[in-house]
Amino acid sequence: MVKYFRSLNGKRYPLPIFFPDATQAVVKTLDSLDIVNTQTPGVLVNTYHLYRELGGGLIKKFGGVRKFMNFDGPIISDSGGFQLMSLVKSKNGKGKVSDIGISFYPSKKRKILFTPEKSIDYQIKLKTDLIVVLDDFTPPTASYDEAKVTVERTIKWAKRCRETYDKYYKLGDGPYLIGVVQGGKYGDLRKYCAVKLAEIGFDGLGYGGWPIDENNNFDYRSAEIIAECAPDDYLLYGLGVGKPHEIVNLHKMGYQIFDCVLPTRDARHERLYVYNENSVKNIELNDDKFYSYYVPSKQKNYLLNEPVSKVCDCLLCKNYSKAYLAHLFRINDISAMRLASIHNLRFYSILMEKLGRVAGDKYIK
């Protein structure tokens, strides 16, 4: 099993690793130094959004997105497919998905055709450390036949992505190239997609699609199928995963890379993650409830002269009280969202540190 994440600058980072979403080359309310100070190694940027907002000229001028945002850690670029599919496949979506690519309208007078080749070309320009192939997202409501169409197209696009990547690098010498497994809730389609992607050849496989089933439970079975089909030397990437206990459970299956918007989005909406212990040493990830959520604006917190978490050593917990954070949220000051985001990212970096040292054998429900 792969134990380190390598970056293009020659540095190695221990796995598992979590990447918060810096969609447009910024984690909302934070700067690059804030990210570093939470001991978060890397970030994820969105290919579609950067392609739409910046194009290729400015990125080329700066020599990639790393120098543009002045961030020295590893960076992942997703394909942009999930965002485009969400736009095109929504009820009011304007655009079309075909074997050629995804056509969409960013404005009334502008049409863009986004292809697997364009996705890889642009990600190469970004000079990120991990590139994700363009895939056809399987909607959670898809019938079997509809899901099969997305799987076949995902495989065709993955082959074109690999062919485009090969024009720049030999696999193993450049940024990681990750294939994305689609198929929704249909286990045989997930298996078929994973096997076919492995035949094309990538550095790893990603758990694609929507991971929540019709009963609002996490679809662990699909994650297991992907892990079972992946070659031993492959990275396993939980795309968009997720909640702390979901990350723990996927890590037990062999997943090493995770990204999610949740910790920073929740922070901006007054939802902070807190370990239910008083020291890092005592955190037990196999406990059913090893963490909880803290909401600053609850009345009981307005007068508390204590940190949000005794476990945490972030900027917020080392310097400010629950009462002060509640005050900042109450007056709607931007620093409240910044401090809460810093705290949640530190929670996730502590989680990665714990996972790197602890191996469990029971799922957390």
C-alpha cells in the first residue's frame, strides 16, 4: 500500500491526507498562511471554476496555481465534471452531455464545450500534484440503464484523459492521475467500471458519484467494491468525503485521500467539530461518538470563559473563549467565520494524524 503522497516539488507527505476545498484557489475567509498554520498539508482547487474565471493566460504567467495562491503544499485539481454535471443535469440545467463532452452556457451569448482533453490540458497548466479524469456523474435517481450509460461514457472519457496525459508525462513521473468510478447504487456497475479503469491504467481510483443512498445513509458497499477491485499499488480517493466518521470507515477499507467542503462550510454556519475527550492521546476513533458538534450561538455559551475544545491547539482555542466567539457570530463579524474555519481544519488535521497511527477493525455507525 502507498504510504506517502508525493508532490511535484519533490516533497512527500504521510497518508492519509485531507484536502479542504479551495474551489477558486482560496478557502473562503482564509489565506494560505492560515491553512498552513492549521497543519493542513494541501488543498483542492476546481478545474471548471478556474477555467471559467481565469482561463489559461494568467495561470501560465504565474507558472501554475501554486504560485498564484502562494501555497507550497500539495494541490489536487478535480476535473470540474461534478459541478458541470450538477448544472447540466439539474431540472433547470442548460446544456448537454454527449460522448464528445459537456456543452454548457455560462451566459446567454457564450457556449463552452468541455471535453476530457480540455480538462486534462487545463489541469496540466495548473501544475497540480494530482489530476482527476473527467467523468459522467451518475445521478442518485438514475435507473439501471441510465447508470450504465454514465459508466460506459466514464470509461470512454477516462481513456481519452489517459491518452491526453500521456502527451505530457509518463504515468508515475508526473502528477498522480486518478480514474473515477461511477455506477451509483448498482454494485455490478461499480465493479465493471473499476475493473475497466484499472485496465486503462491510473495511479489510483476515486469513489465517484453521490455517496448517500435513498435512505440518507452513507453507501459503504460501493466504497468496498471499489477498494476490492483496485490493484494493491493504487491510491484510493474518497471524492467529496466527508464527515469525520465516514473518513474513518473508508480509511479502514484502504482509502488514503479525502477532500470535502464540509469543515469550512459548516464553520461558516456556526457548526464546529469537537473531540469528546480532553487530550489527543485519549481520542478513540472506534467509539461510536468520538466527536460532536458545537454551536456558538446557543444561549448557554454566551458567558463561558473557556476554549471551544481542550484538545485543540488552533488559533481560536489557544486565544479566545466560547463567549468571545459567540459574540463575533452574534455581530456577524467575518473573523468569526475565519476562526471557526481554522478550528475545523485543525480538527481534520488531528484526525489525519490519529488515523496515521491507529488502525481499527470496527465500523463507526
